[in-house]
Amino acid sequence: MMQPHTSAVIPCPLCRAPLRNTADFCEKCGAERHFGPRRIELISGMIGGCALITTASLLLRPFSLWTVLFALVGIFVGFFYAHVRFGVDRWLKGEGKHK
Ligand SMILES: [Zn+2]
């Protein structure tokens, strides 16, 4: 049986150690493959979107039920923004849990 050697190995983007292309983390430097936003990025996106849209709405009109609605819209916008911006396959420095 032939084994596909060459195409199955990729270099670690951080330390260049050879990795299997199905690997989720690098044993050498602890880098981890992430799909989608990390929790902190999701939360900061939601807070940022909420603050931004709430501020914008307060500039246009005084505080009212609309302000609350805009704040909720901002949270959703931030949530989707984080998924669009960070919704790719990324390698990040590991937090040490594989060491
Ligand atoms: Zn590595």
C-alpha cells in the first residue's frame, strides 16, 4: 500500500516544525489551530459593537427604548463581526495546555 507522505505534512506556521496537516496543535511550540473566534474576541466584538451603536444612537436621540434596542442590535452585529473577521483557520500561540 502506498502512503501519502509528502502532502500530509505541513510546517508549523510559528516554529516550522513538521506537522501532519490534520494536527490541531504543534507539539514543539504548543501552537494551536483555531477555527473561528476565540471567546475573548467574540466577547470584545460584542461589547465593542454594543458600545459603538449605543453611543451612535445617543448622539442622534435621547435615551429611550430605542437605545436598548440599538444596544441589542450592536451585540448581534459584534457577534457576527467577530465570526466574519476571525472565522478562518488560524494558528495561535498555545496557552501551554499541551506541554
Ligand atoms: Zn510549532
